[in-house]
Amino acid sequence: MSKLFLSLNIFFYVFSCYSQVPNGPGGVGSLNELSIWLDATKITANDGDFLSSWSDVSGNGNNFSQPSAPLQPFYTLNSTINGGPAVSFNSDFFQSSSIPSLETNQLSWIMVSNTSNSNTQVLLRSDYSGGTTFNSSIMWGNFSTSTEFIAHSREADGTIVKLIDAYNLGSHIWSSRWNGTTLFETYIDQNFIASDNLAAAIPSGHNATFLGAANATNQYPFTGDISEVIVYNSTLNDAQRIIVDNYLSTKYSIALSANDYFSFDATHGNELAGIGREDASNEHLDAQGEGILRITSSGLDNGEYLLWGHDNGNLSSTASGIPPGLGASGAMLERQWRFSESGAGFGTVSMTFDLSSGLSFGDPNSYVLYIDSDGDFTAGAVGPIGPSTLTGGEVSFTVTDFQLNDGDYLILANGDADIISIVDGQTWNDPTTWNCNCIPNSGNNVTIDVGHTVSVLSTANALNLTVSNTGGLNISASNLNVEGDLDFQLGSVNTLNGVLDVEGNLNNFGSITSSSSNIFIGLDWRNNGTYTYFDGDSVTFDGGVSQKIIGDTDWYILTIIGGASGHVSVASGNQNVFGILNLVSGTFSTSGLVTLKSIASGTALMDNIETCTINGDLTVERLLSMSSQGWREITSPVQGTNLIDWQNNGVIFSGFTNSTYPNFAWVNALSYAEPNALGDKNNGWVEATNAISNSTGPSNGYRIYMDATDYTLSVTGLPYTGTQTINVTQNGGAGSGDDQNGWNLIGNPYPCTIDWDLVSKSGIEDAIWTWNATAGNYGLYFSGIGTNDVTNEIAHSQAFWVKGIQANGSVTINEDDKVRTDKPFVKSFSSSNDMHVFLTGDQNSYSDELIVRRLANASDSYDLGLEFPKLFTELPDEAPSLSVLCEDSIDLSVVAIGDGSFYSELKLAALSGLTAQGNYTISFNIPESFMDFGCIELEDLHTGITTNLVTDSLYTFVSSDTTTLPRFLLKIFRDYSVYSSSASCFDFNDGSIQIEGNSLNSNTYSLYNNGALFSSLTANSDSLFFDNLPAGNYQISTNQALSCDNNIIDVNVNEPQEVIAEFSINDDTLILGSQPVQLQLTNLSLGADNYFWDFDDGDFSYETHPVNFYSNPGDYQVNLTAENSLLPLCYDDVSYTIVVVDSTSTSIENIVNDQDDLQVYKSENEIIVQSQFDMNNTNIQVYNSIGQLIFFKNIDLLNAEILRINIGSQKQIYFVVISNKEMVKTIKLL
């Protein structure tokens, strides 16, 4: 143990002090001292995502960006830097904007990178407008060659200062620092490389810093991974440099060759920080880093270091594993810190933890510290260490040196973590609400005191929560998490609007009013008070253990998620579910106390039970509201029920044993036996025989005549669950064309709505027929289309009809076929582009409906799967019937006609009830898409009246009781059809128009375009073809005698979007240095999705935005061909010429042949450009001998005007490129 006096002050700083807090990497540097901090571990992206920016996390907002998609690096989660996150570069780069804080020669820069590329490449470079005589644009940074790692800066005259290490593969921490006068040095992995004392430039006018390339033209691009970049606007001392390198070494598992002062990287290496001293001029005595622990020292001896990190535990309190001395009310932060000490002694040290962001967790006067040598604080820990003081979120301690050793663990604890409210009407996350002046968390026992109401407006946490008598908890659109029990005491008034998650028991003796809330229970629900739900509210039992429900409760959604071994049982009280019983997993035991309720506002359902098992009986209700006497077709969704169950619900039965009126002559309860039909559907009805023994269930639906009153059907038993297969038959029938045999009355087996579209079927028509008591008729549903308000959703307790088309078929219904829809027995439904025909009368409110479809493969005979037979009303005396008699003498409620047919005639029967003669109206709902032009007429064969349904969709007639055959003819016809084909490409004249009809022969058809005759043809068959048409709008005229006044007149010939090839380049003149020069291309094409690039150097590309590297000088014609892949004939191409100039060539000046008119030359420290003619909108570029752009300007240079370009006094070769739309000229100057 070191002999020292150790004073530890643990406290928490507010943001007003943030810029002064040493929260940089490893605790080195504050907001004012850090200029750039790029950290790949803090990037939010998916593995492989290309990045348009890399955000600066220093707090200064000096972000790096790359808006050009082809030049964007990508994010990798498993990089070459020991498998950690990084940004991967491959001939792409980022750059910053101007950063004024970098206008200094007091600089330090550190990088973590990995490369295996041996080309000359730039990792980091900073560009200034001033600071040296020349070359300010490449002031300082890092680059590498095939043999060297080089950090560089500048002398005052611009001479480069290079610190060189041998080229090393692998991951490295590269640290450089510069004070602008006597010191410029670099280290790699704490290994000293080199130093220099001549780098005296004073950078000014910062333009940009580049990462992964030398400049904005992407010269010397870097290939490799970079995980972290740190730039200080100060010169780090030796102690600070060592601490930052330790921080990065721990973070990225990179070994240091010296000065590795932290030994617990694997377990406690998170948010590493440290203090230390090399000598009087090289010390760092105050550090916090990214964590909440700050340590300061009044003085250290030479060679002394203290570094610390943590185990990444939660910053929430816990009562588990606490030191015994804390007592029953104690708690500690879940996070543990561990220390590495180096040296003989520290003198005086202070420690600070930042609790200002809501991390307080107890009595402000009861914070203590514990230190332990093995991390098990339940035994052998040193402490409690105190006393402490808490001021504005800062808690402080003093600790002597003998209490802390190298390798020790430390926790922050509180001896009194129980919190109680002291103010009424405030919010949970307001510290002044509580006696601790803190925000309670998951380690605190919390009490809302008598008479206090506390509102939760944002996420809140507690260990155990008690709401006292006359107190109140108000959750408002937020979350409250209780790790233990929640007790609502007698007299408490509580409102829940949000999420309440209780891991233990919820004990309610008060009142709970729930509104848009979701409650999660980990143990038991004890309701001895009142719980009032709002529609949609949910309570979920998700503890995964044995849980109980105790006390009468009304639920809207009751969910059981027990997992593999969880068991939720009802111990006492009636459990009424008004919305959804949602059984997901585990076991649910009802004890016969659970009821799915049905009231006027809705009926409860038992959703897909997934992997859950239900034990015990379930009572299932179904409210039937009967406004008039009539038939209903129903079933039972639980096992073991009989007709007597419905009779006990008030349904009056008659005519059979044990019925309400057994001696009454008429039997009002019927099931259906398909084998009995034998050619006459009505033979299949089977009268009930005994109310006690006649079973009810999904395999035999019942038709029951009911009185005009409301019934709540209530059946009790084990619900049907799992896969249910119902067998259906067609006995003695003739297959699909038989409308008398094959009818089966079955039922929905589940206490839940099912979706017919999801149900598996075999040997039946894919349709259902359901009785609509309001219409007095059967409705039909098939393939998304319905009549008489029947849909794909079948209500629970609903019986329905299916029609077998084979001797044996089946309907198989699975749990997955359930839908969470409270489906009434009748619900409105609209669909499709079909014609709907309705029949209503003035004698009663009954009605009927049929559908007419236009389908390409329809015939005049009965088409199985396209057409469906009519199931006639069971109220023939009162209800009307509407059907079409097909050529096979089958009455249909869904009929199909050929889509390409020019004339169709349907025999329409519109029959009134036998005792309900009177005035009836046929109405037609004809969508525009049902028939593109043409005529639809209704002929009344009784009166001879023909009605044009295109202009009048209603027809009213007086019924006749002598009518037995179809009274009406529905005629659908057109004189001709028109089809157009688009032009194959933009501005192509290869569109066409085709006209077809039964009576085209010998008639003339003319085609007009914008009022002018375009073409005229006389038909010699029933088809006419106009081709070679440009896109446009055409009008059709003919001399044919037309029977329909609604034929097609206007027709469009369309064309696809024009394909336009276009692209831009980064420069039309490229200077070739020692490495290949890169051409960057941005595709600006329109109307295309396939691209082919020819770079004129033997290379090609199919990318959208490619890049190409040129290795040889010359003129190159870059060509882009763009095409639409869906239209191979539609393409366009474009070419541009670029010039690649070799910086080592001695003949570049020969490119300029008109030197007398355009003079370019050097004069001392200037380049002079003088023209004897006007040069408008001209780009002037100057490159040095290594291809770097050192000057650029766009000017209008008039006759005899002179442009002077200052280049400094250094002796080197320059290349001047002058370009405008008329010329590109390159001049070499020595």
C-alpha cells in the first residue's frame, strides 16, 4: 500500500462548467482545448453503410463530411483494428470546413489507424491560406509511403519538416505534437520516433482539414481503416500524451511499447481516464474523461500515475450485493470502478462523480464510498467512507491513502435510499418533489406521501413504490418502471395514461382509472379496490413464473406471456374481458371464473393462443340484437354445449323434447344434413329432437327462429383451440354444376373472428354464404367481393354455408386465421370494380344483391370459381330475390361475362316476396372501370320498356305474383373495342391503335390528331390496325351505323420518358504525378438505369458514379452510354475530352502554339498571365511539381490585361492550365 494521504471528492458538475471539465479522451483536454474528436465507436450506422459525414464529438461541432456518393468511406463494425468499429477508406475521403481554433502552431494530433497499402497515401492533412512563405495548403499531418510513416509540419519558409518511421503493417496509435518553436515530435504506440526544432511556421487562415486524402481533388488517397482522430489546439505535455495513449490502447487493444499504466483493460477498460506526472513541466492533475468520475490532485511526485476505468455497469442503483453496513434501506450504483496506481505516492487526491443528470439515489446526506480488493462488496469491503456533502448535484468525500491500493474496486453507495415526497402536485423527475432533492431510480424505495399527487411526465423508475392514503400517482403519456412491488393504499386515487411496468406484485386497495395505458405485471395482481379501464387498455402478465389474479376485475385486453414455464392462474374473483383475451405463451388456468363479455359496444375475443395452454372452462357471450322476428344461424365456440344452453339464455324453443314449448307443432331449431338433400336442397333440413341432447358446435350450425328482442347467448366450456377441421360433403350431386347438392351449414369454431381468406379449403367452392337478417337474404363472399354486406370476416358464434363440389371435402381453420376484429353478424362492405345490382321494395325493409363481373376467361355456361350459385331466402313470403339464370339453368348471385365480348345478354329474375307484392326498384352501381365505354341497357319483358343504365341507374316496376321466369334482360354491348400500344422509345413513331368489332367489315375508320386527319382505313375484316404512330391524342371517326352511343372516340398513344445521358467531372485537366491520377465522375443522366462507361484507356465501368485512374498522359475521350433496362432500344450517349498532363514532361509548353497572343511566364515570385484577346469565363489553375493545386480562379481577362499569381521564392516546376469552352492549354514553367 502506498504511503499517502488520499482525499477523494466525488461530485457532479453541471453543464455550465462543461467547457472547463477535463472530459476529453482519457480525461485530457476540455471543450476549449479540443478542436477535433472523431470516434468510430460513437457512429450510429449499420455495418457497411456509406457515410456522408463523421460527427465531431468534442462538443465543438467540427464535423467532417463528404457529399459526393462515389467518394464516401463506409462504416465497418469489424475492422482491421482488432475487430473494432472503424471508418474504412478506399480512395475516398472526408474534409472539414474552416476551424478557427486550429490557427495556431500549438497543436497535438493523435490517430488510430491500420493500413496494408504501400502506395504513397495521406491520412491527415490540414490546409491553410497563410503561415508560411509557400505550401501553407499542406501545413501539417500524417502520410505514408511504401517504406515510411511520416508526420510533417512546416518551417516558416514553407520547407517541410518530416519525422519518419519505417513502414509498419497493422494497427497503430500515431501521436504527434508541435509547439511551433522548439518542439515537433512524433510517437507510434508510445515508441519515440523522431523530433525537430525548426518547425516554426505560424498557421493562419485555416481552410479545411482532410482525412483520407491530400486535398479536395482526392490526391494520394488512403486505403485502410481509421477508428479515432483527436486534434488539440495545444501542445500536450508528456504526462498527457501518455494518458491519451493509454486510453486508446485500452479502447482498441493496441499494445504500447512503453508506459502502459492500466492493467484491467478486459474487465474495467470503459471510459478510461487518468492523472499523472513525469516532472514539474509534464503533469496532468485533473481528469474526468467521458464518465462521471473526476479525480484531481494538488500535486504528484515524478513517475506517479493513477488511471481508472469501469465495468460498464448501469448508472442506476441496486440493493443487491450491497455491503452489510448499508442496512436495509441502503443501495449502491451498479457500476464499479477499478484503479491502477504507479509510483510511490500521490499526496492529496480528490475524486468527483457527476450525478447532476438525475443519478442521485437517496438521502443527500447519506452518500458513502466503499473500496474492496476483490470486487465482492458483501464481505471485506473498506467503508463506509464519509461523510459526504451534496451541493447542486455534487457529492464529495475525503479518503486517506491507506484505504486505496493498486487494483482496488470502488463503488458509490447511499445508506438511506428510501425516498418520500415532500410536495404535492409536482412531477416525478423534479428533484424538489422528494426529500433527497434527487430523482428516484430503480434502486430506491419510493413513497408518495399522504395528500400528495405526483405526476410522471417522462420515464421514471423505482425499486418499490407505495402510494399512501389520499395520495395519488398520475402517469401521463410516459413510462414508470417498478422493479419490485407497487402498493396503492386504501383511499389513494390514481390515473394511468402510459406504460406501467411492475416486476413484482401490484396491490390495489385504492382506485385506478386507466386511459390509454399498458400495465405489465411480473408477479400477482391483487385488486381489492377499483380498476376502471378505457377501450384499448392492456394488462399483461409477463413474469414467466407462477402468477395469480386475485379479486373481481374488468379487463379490456388481458395478455398472458408466460414463456416456457410461466403459469398464470385465477385464484379468486370474476374476470370479465371486454376486449381481447390474448394468450401468447405459458399456461393460463381460468378456474371457471373468466368470461368473454358481449355488450352493445362490442364483443370480446380470444386471440391466437400461439404457444399458450388454457386450462379450465371459459364463458363466452354473444349479444344478438333482434329488431324483428326472424331466422339466425349460429354455433357454439366452446365444447360440450347443447341447445339447452341457449334456451337457458332466454331463447324460446318449440316443437321438440325439453324445449320451452315441447307440444307446439312448429319446430324452430334446424340443423342441416347434406346427404339428405338428394337433388333438392330443402330435403337437407333436420329438425331438433331434444334440447338437452342435441349438441351445438362448429360441425353443425343451427338455424333458429328468434323473437324480436335482445339475446345474450352465454355458453361455458373448454374453448375450441388449435387446428379445427370440419368435413363437408356432396352426396348424390353432379359436382360443380349442381346447385341443389353440396350445401353444408358449419360454424366458426373459435371465440374470435376468423378471416375466410386465410382458411384452408378442399373440395368446396372458395366462397361462403351467410344469412343477413336485415336484408332477409343470404349474402355471399368470395375473393375480396361480397354481397348483402357479407365480408371475409366471420364473427364468433356465426354459422355459415359452404358448398361442396366433391364427394368429400374439408374446411381447416387454424389459430393463425383469427383476426382481432369484433365482427358483428352484419357489417357493410364495399369492393371491386364489378357491377352491383340491388333490389328493394316498398312493402318492407328486406333487399337483395347480385354481382356482374367482366372477366377475360368467362363463358356463357356456369364457370366454377368465377360464378357462384344463388342461395335463396328462407323468407320467400316477405323477402325479394335477385338472380341471373345462366345457360346451364343455374340461378346465380354472381355472374361473369367475357371481358372482350361485344354483346352479352343476361336473364335477370327480380322476384318479390309472395305476400309482399308492390313497387320494387332495381338499382345499378356501375364503376367506371367496369366497362371502358359501351352501353348497358335493361329491358322489361313484361312492359317492353328499355332503360339506358349509363344515364339512368334506377328502374322501378310493379311486381307480379304470376312471374316465375326471369322478367328482365340485362344487355351489355359495344360496337367496337379500341386498344393502343405505346411508342417503344421517346420520340419514336412506332405506336399503334387497333380497333376490333363484330361489324367493322367494309366500314371506314379515320384517325385524327389535334383536329387534323392523320390516317383513314377501310376494314376488310373485324379488325383494323393503325401503326407507325407518334405519341399523342387521337380521335376516331367512322361511317359505321352505331347501335351504342357511348363508344370510344378519344385514345392516347403514350411514350416512355426520354433517356438523356449526361455527366460531370471533377476536372477536365488532370496533372499526373508519381501516382495514377483520379478522374471523378458524377452521373446526371435522366430516364435510365443502366450505364456503360468507356474511359478510352482500355478500362470500362457499369457503375452509376465511377472513378477511373489514369497512369499515362494524353487526351482521353470519356463516353457514357445510358439506357432504360426495360426498354433496350431506348438509350443515349455523351462524350467529353479530358487532358492528362505528365508533371515530369519537358514538352508541355509546346501545347501552347499561340504564345504571341497568350503569354504565360515567371517573373521573380510571380507567374504572369497576359492575353492579347478577351478570355471570358476562364479557369486559371496552377499545380506544383507533385500535382498539388496551389491556385485556382475563374476570371474574365480582357485584351492586354495582366493576371499576377504570387508563388513565393521556392525553386520548382509549375504547370499552368488555362481552360474555357473554346480551349484547354497547359504551360510548364521552370
